[in-house]
Amino acid sequence: DIIPQPLLDQYLSMTDPARAQTVDTEIAKHCAYSLPGVALTLGRQNWHCLKDTYETLASDVQWKVRRTLAFSIHELAVILGDQLTAADLVPIFNGFLKDLDEVRIGVLKHLYDFLKLLHADKRREYLYQLQEFVVTDNSRNWRFRYELAEQLILILELYNPNDVYDYLRHIALTLCSDKVSEVRWISFKLVVAILQKFYANCANALGLNFINELVVRFRHCSKWVGRQAFAFICQVG
């Protein structure tokens, strides 16, 4: 009643490899780009009509198709709601996390938007995986690490102070020592945001431990760039 069946059938057939040879070599990418709009039109109650097509696109051999889905998976999660997201999108999201950097960046750019839609217990599972974003296929891809620092500033609100201290603190310290100054600058803001998180939640002991760690690591660093980092952190704070 929402979309004429022949029109929906035409859309679903866009994943057929034969169509790529006869119609357009990038037809699967166009299908992936349009999928959130089609899902919104059909509504979550009709997701079963699109589920198989989405899974086919998510495993497409062309990274551009998977990249397109990675950039919009957070939008689809809003459309589908928490239950369908946990059942059908989380496994695909996990696959994108292990994909090429060109695909992972799509997930990374909207990491906060996706994680905030998950239940707390499911969201906590990703604490262990956030560290993996520090490593990229190409170490010169510094914008990847910059994006990670930006997302972590937002993500802090999703976790309690102990989790921040145990997992996110290590990532922040690693990024503060990055070879690229742009990454270090945004990481200084992340460090200050972590300190603010601790003191806003009355986790004074964690805050003091972190400050002492910053003093040892940067204030007393034998290299001038480390001592400069400490000065910049104080300036941001």
C-alpha cells in the first residue's frame, strides 16, 4: 500500500550482478545510497522487505558500496529502532569496524550517533574495540586519528568515569603523542574533556590520578614536544 510492488521489485533487483553489466556499473552503490530513504518510506514494520537486500549490499565486493552503507548506518538505526538495530544492524556494524579504512571512516564519523542508540550493556562491548581505531592501514592517514579524537569527546557522555579511566584514557594519551600536530591539538581537548568528566561526576580520585599521569608523562618529559604538550593541555583547560 505504501510503494507499488513493481517499483519495489525494481529497486530490490538493483543488487543483481547482471544489472551492473547491462544498466550501470555503479547501480549497487546507487541502491545503497537510497536505502535509508526507502526504509523510511516503508517504515520499520516493513524492514523485512529490505533486510536481505541490505545484507547483500553490506557484503558487496566493491568497497564503495560498503562505504556508502557505513556512512548511513546511524540514520538507518534511528529509522529501525533499538530492537531491529541490535538484531540486524549491529552484526553489519561490527563487520564494517574490521573493513578497509575507506569503509571504517564512515562508521567512525558517526560513531557517537550509532553508539548512543544502543542499550548500555551492548554499548559497553565497544569499549574494547575503540582502541583499534588508533591503528590504520596507512599510518599517514592522520585525519582518521583526528576524527577518532573528535568522536571520543562526544562519546565520553555515554560511559561512566571508571570506564573512561580504564579504556578511553589510554587512547587519549596515545593520541596526545601523535606525530601530527593537528591530531595532538584535538587530543589536548579530549584530555581536558576527560578531566571535566571526572570532576563533574565527583570522581576526584580518578581525576587526580590522571593529572599525576599527565605530569609524569608530559611535564617531566625529556623531549621539549612533551613539555609543550603539557603547556597546551593547561592552556586548553
